[in-house]
Amino acid sequence: MKIILVSLFLIQLSAQTLAQHEKSTIMANRFLIENIIVEIFGSKAKVYTQKYIIPNISVFGGPCDIYEQVRKDSESVSIANHSCFENKSNHKVGHTTKSSVLRSGYILKMCNSILSDLSIMDAYYKKHRLKRWSNYNSKKLHSIHQDFYPHKKMSKDQERKIRKLFYQSSHSRWDSIVLSYCQSPGWRIL
């Protein structure tokens, strides 16, 4: 009888552990975040990912790629300022990390920098056939949503709330929408 009770207890314990493991969120690492941002905003946005995301290895994860350490000769490497050469422990960093306040802060800095860069945002709005001061347009909102969430449809409730945000903003309304999408953690969850 004791064996059955212990077995049931262990089964219950392992089921709880498995459930906790499945609930843990896997976040995109620094390389995937950079690729997504460049895909959305264009190659000029790489300046900001290189400033806020890529150097923060312990915050965003993504160990260094040993193949990026190509040596041209015995004294020089092809990318001397690459983060792999700064610290050998960068190779031991996990492929992913958990969400954190620091991580969110760097994302916010990157997003604000991108939105402050007129050349990036002019190209972004041109891609969506929008102007910063354009009126609300449901189709345009859905296309912005698809940039960040290409495999998720926007619900009517989401659209209603975003439209409300659009009309509450006193300055560049589309910027507030793009900033809210850029900051949202959902697009960084794997």
C-alpha cells in the first residue's frame, strides 16, 4: 500500500513539474529579435539592435557563434568588435533567457530610438502607405499587426482597444500604435 501511495505521489510530483516546465515562457534571443526588427523596420534599424540588444548577451541570450570568429591571419579577425571577443564566457550563455524588467527596458529603448529615427519611420509608413497624421484605418492597423504577429489574427476586442488608444493620443497617432506593438512582449515569445 505504501508503495502505491509513494508511486502516486511521485507521479503527481512529476506531473506538476512537467506542467510548470511547460508554462515557462521561451523568449527569442538577441539574434532573433534583431532579425525580426530588421524584417519589420528595415536594415537601418540594425543600428539600434546593435546598440541595445546584441551587446546584452546575458539579458537576451544567444551564445556567440564560433564561426563568426574567422581569423584573416594570426593577428586579426574578420569582425574585431564582435561581442565574442570581449568575453570568453559569452560562449556559455544559454540560447534563450527569461523575461525580465531589464530586458523590457532595453526593448523600450530600442523601440523609442527606432520611432525617433525619421528615415526609418518614413520608410516604414511608406511601406504601409500611411502618413504619421493619417486618420484611423482598419486595414492599415491590420497590416501593422501582421508585422509583429504574422500568424495571429487581431480580435475585434483588440482592434477596439487599439482604436481607442489611437484617438487618445494627442501627437503622432500611428507612432503610438507602432510603439505599443514594438513594446508588446508577445512577438518575442517563441
